[in-house]
Amino acid sequence: MRNVSRPANDHDVDLVPDGTEENHQTPDSILRQPKAVWAVAFACTVAFMGIGLVDPILPAISEQLHATPSQAMWLFTSYLFITGIAMFFTSWVSSRIGTKTALLIGLVLIVLTATGAGFANNVNTILGFRAGWGLGNALFISTALAAIVGAAAGGVDSAIMLYEAALGVGLACGPLLGGLLGSWSWRGPFFGTAALMAIGFIAIVVLLDKAERPEPIPMSVTGQALRHPVLMTLAAVAALYNYGFFSILAYSPFPLTRAAHSIGITVGALQLGLVFFGWGTLVALSGVLVAPRLTKRWGRGPVLTGVMVVLAVLLAIAALGIANYWLLVAVVVCSGAASGVVNTVLTEAVMESTNLPRSVASSTYSGVRFLGGAVSSALAGIIAASFGAAVPYWVAVGAFLAGALVLALRRRSLDAVDTHMVAVDEPAEG
């Protein structure tokens, strides 16, 4: 059995005697990883937990710190906005200071800012610390994928699968941890994240070897990535998708709390954490188990278009049943299955769409995507206060449908992504 070399964006395969390509993406190869890979994957999971960690405590922060829902939702906005802006520069920074150094600086920033947020006594102070948290998160997340790819066994496919699994587990556990610690105090989730990230910092210091410094990436590469037609099509779709995604994640705790109160149910941080744990669990499972099967059968473009429409339908149901607590719970949880598919398929498509370094393509795409989430969390509370509780969901419906329309109108530019996928997955001629 001889190895077949591939370009950087291709899957790692072996050529077996009958001339067919055998993919190494097996459960054994994914799980049998060096300790350094598990250290980075653990830190990735905690980093992604930080996205949904504050979700269950938003109503508590709003009530105890005398903030409006709009002000509380800015905990997402400041975090996502700084993360998105910083993403455009992190590949340039990490190429000059090295992967391990970039990871550790990002972790230190998260530990310090999460601790500061836990000691804060007003919303504005928490907003400032969340902004610093976003900077650390951008530096860490954009570098972690390159670190996992560089250290993982089993090829690039296994590394990406581990990264996506860490994302899914983090999104699932973040709200649950936030709910559990938030039932004690709204400060608890911040201190809990700081402690877990400190453990991740120690693990990376001990287990991850300092690799050779990569070739410096010029700042102009980010501009080139922004001009790439396929990458920018996918980034635009991701921004619209993330607008709707954070309408579910950041805004939903408020209508859920109101709807529960109207029928005599008390919903606190723990109850909200359990709802979003169900949502995040479906994000993780569908991203790893369902998305590959759907794309293998129908291709990435059709799957993305169809699932965006499904999300629009779900949010329309939520808008129509805005006062029905159990209906809202069902919609939020079920939307996780659709979101997991979109997360995985978009990420894979971006990694296949250009010949740019993976770190550049990923960070540029992620920057645009996080900015879409920042706009959503900034506007949803204002829209609800001005036009009614259901209207933020209707705006999210429009964002999902706009994303599906962009995919349909730009279908030809995305054909190459599906063509590449088919060429890799189908048996090759001997």
C-alpha cells in the first residue's frame, strides 16, 4: 500500500491494490491522537463553551444589575464584534509569533477577562471584559485548528472532525454549565470558565511542543481572501446565517422567560441551561453524524439551501407562537439539528474553496461570520422593544431566506466545491 500525495486542501487517502481510494476518516484514527491534540481539543471545547455560557444568565443579569434586555444582549455583541474584527488579523499575528505562543496568549486573555467579568458590579464593566474575552477567543480559535492539524494523527480529515466535535460539545455544554453555575450566582459561569481555561493553558504548556515558526503571512493576504468570489459568497451566507443563529441563542431566553411566567412556570438559569443544552447537543450530533450523509447524497450547495429554508420555517413558527412556552422550547431545541448541519457544511466548503492557507481562509470567513452574529445580538433587543417580541424572529426568518437566495443565485460559483467533494469521495480509476 503506497501513499498518494495530495495538495494541502485534499483529503488524505491511500491507494489500495484494486485501485480504489480508502479514506482514513475512521473512528479509531480520530480517537487515537497524541496527548497534545487532546490538550488543544479540550481548550477548544472550553473556548466554544464561552459563546453560550452567558445565555442562561442574561435574564438574571438584566434583573440584578438593572439592565434592559438590550443592554444584557450586548454581552454577546461586544464579544462577537471584537472576535470578528480580530479574526481578520490573527493569521498574520500567529505566523509571526508562532502557533503555541498565539494559543497561550489567547488563553491568558480569556482567563483574565473572564475573571474580571466575574468580579464586575455593573453591565458596562462586564461588556468591557467580554470585549477583551472576544480578542483572546479570536486569537485562540483561529490558531487552534492549525495546531490540531499540525499535531493530529490520521490526516487532515480526522483533525477537522476533532475540531468540529470540540465545537459541538462546547456549544452543548456552555449553556448547561452556565445554567448550573448561574443557579448559584450569575458570577459563577465567568469564574468557571476562567478555571477551565487555566487548566487548558497548563495542558498546552506541558503537552504541546513548540513547532517551527511558520512562514510569515503578509497582511495583504486577508484582502486577497476578501476578494475571492467563492469565499466571499460563503462568508456572506454565513453572516446571514449567524444573524438568525444568534437570534435563537442570544434573544430566545427573554421570550422563553416571559412565556413561562404567563403560565405560572418559573424559569431560571438552570432551566434555560437545560433547554439550550438540548439545542447544543443536537448541534453537535447533527454536525458530526448527519451533515456528512446529507452532503454525500445531495451535495453541499443544495443541503445548505434546504436547511436554511428549514430554519426560516422554524423561526416563523416561533414568531407565530411567541406566547407559547412549550412551542418555543420545541423550536429552539429542534433548530439545533439544522444549525449543526449548516455549521459543518459551511466550514468544510470554506476549507475546500480556495488555495489560500487554511488559517487565512478560516479566519477571514470566521471574521465575517462573527460580525453577522454581533449585528443580530445588537439589534434583536431594540427591535423587540420597539415593534414587539415576535419581530426579531421575523427578521431572522428574512436573514435565513436571504442566505438561501444568495446560495441559489450563486449556485454556479459553488459548483467547484461540490465537484471537489465528489471527486474525493467517489472511487478513483486504477
